[in-house]
Amino acid sequence: MAIVVIGGSGKDIGKTTLVCAVISALREFGWTAVKITGHDYEPAEEGMSLGTAIREESRAGGETDTERYLAAGARRALLVTRVGSAVPVNEIRRALGGDRNVIFESNRIVDAMKPDVCLALVGGTERKASFERLLVSADGVVTVGGAQVDRLPGAARRFDLEFVGRLSTDFVDWLRHRLTESDE
């Protein structure tokens, strides 16, 4: 099983777009995409199921992040609403069942689970405290539009993209190699 985490320095910098671009570029992995949020959502909308903390999206192509994941080619898309700072890892594992390859959009999941590849998206001026913890674990740092990175963690690889939805061949090849290497 391959686990990828994509987190970001702040809001509205393109995390969902990057997740969708990775799903689309690496369709052979048959992704289950999971968004973890601390926002309170209205009761489950039509087409969503799996209880109260985790909802599974069934429609592709709409405007929600989970609908965008499905439109990009994800097999499944889950929305996890956490209460407080704790990530409901046991509930997530149950919801994932036997799913083989999972891509998370979250900073906080690295506090509870070790990914095979952790990507830190840097953009804008906001720097969440949860991002600083994610950055320490990052295997790759993705910058958009000339965003500045003060320091790269350890052996992290840096990728500068003009647009977060347009992945470079170098980035896709690097990520594919990292994921197939971790699967051996």
C-alpha cells in the first residue's frame, strides 16, 4: 500500500488542485483520496454515506473537493471531519478497508500516520502551525508562483511549478519512482 500526504502552508494555495493533478498523472495507482478537515459541514448531503465523522462521495465533477477527486480519476473519495486536533485514525482505517493506495489532503495526518511520500505545498504568506510539523516530514517541497521556502528539510526535493495543476515530468517521474520503490 502506498500512502501519500499532501499538505500546505495555508488556505487556498492549491492543495486540492495538487491532489487532483497527482491522481490524474498516476491513475495506475487507483487512488482513494481522503480530505481531512476541521471545518463543520452540514449533515450528509445526498450521495454521501459512511456515518458522521467520515463521508464517502459518490458524485464526480462538482465543486466540492471530494467531487473533484473523483473527477480527476480517484476510485473513492472520503471527507473526514475531525473534532479538535485529533485525527480519527482508527475510523479512517476502517473506512479504507482494503484500499491499496491512499492520498491524503491534510497537514495533521503526519501526526498519526507515516506516509511513504509527504509533499509540502508552499504558497501565499500564511504559515499554519500544523504545516511546520508536516514540513519536517516532507520528502518533497512544491512551490508555486515563486513562493519562498526558508529551509528544506533533510533530503527533501524541491519542485517549482508555475501552476500547481500542471505537474512537470520530473515531478511525476520522481513521485512514481518513490511510490514503486516503497511498494517493493
